[in-house]
Amino acid sequence: MTTAKSTICLWYDSDAEGAANFYAKTFPDSSVDAVHKAPGDFPGGRKGQVLTVQFTVLGIPCIGLNGGPVFTHSEAFSFQVATDDQAETDRYWEAIVGNGGQESACGWCKDRWGLNWQITPRVLTDAMAAGGAVAERAFAAMMEMGKIDVAKIEAAVKG
């Protein structure tokens, strides 16, 4: 197996394998590629426990490190998932929030492992890229939302 030149390393308390399996089940172009057990004791774990998990999320290579509770995820890092319609937006949102995650604002949510996600319909990113009054209206509509409502963004775009 070839290692990517750049890989995102995500720190988990102890369940990197569970997270990787969830992502592989939930998102296309995602997989669990390898599970590596610790050859010796380490901070937060023992020899023979899962230490790292190589996985891919939406085509992005990642390594999950079971490092213990020393560091936690924050909103400073998130995966942004572009969706094509309300059904796809709902599917990803519900998968994350409904699996022990939590809702936030403006299309953000957090999975049960504390990793942050932005579930962002393309209609919203297209409106923001348009700039001017269209972007202002779409932005104002988004600021009132948790999960993004595609119909409301489309209505805002039309004015």
C-alpha cells in the first residue's frame, strides 16, 4: 500500500477504528484501509490495542490516532461535504447527528467522536460565490439555520 505524501492525522481518545468504520459506511469514496496495533504500551493505551487506523474519507487520506483524552477536536478543523440536494443534505446530517452527534449552526454538526462537519449544499456555496446581493441574501438565510434548508436558500437567491 502506498502512503500519500500528505495525510490528515486525527486524534481520537480511543475509538479511531469505530470512527473510521462509521465514515466508510456513511460517505462515498471512503474506506478503512489498515488497522495497526501498538507494539508496546503508549500514553493512553497498552500493547496490542489499536494505535492507528488508516482510512479514507470522501477520497481524503487520513490516519486516526488513539492518543487518549489529552487532545480533543475543535471547530478549527472540519470536513466540508458538498451536497447536491436536500435529500443528500438530510442523509449526511442525520447520519452524523443521529449517531450520537450534535447539531450546530449554519450547516455545522459534530459527530459522536467530536469531529466537526459542514454539510453544505452546492446551492449555498454557489450563491456565496456569486457575491453581491445574492450572497447577502443567501448568507442572511443561512445565519438562521442549523441544518441548511435548500428551498430557503433557493428562495433567498431569487430574492
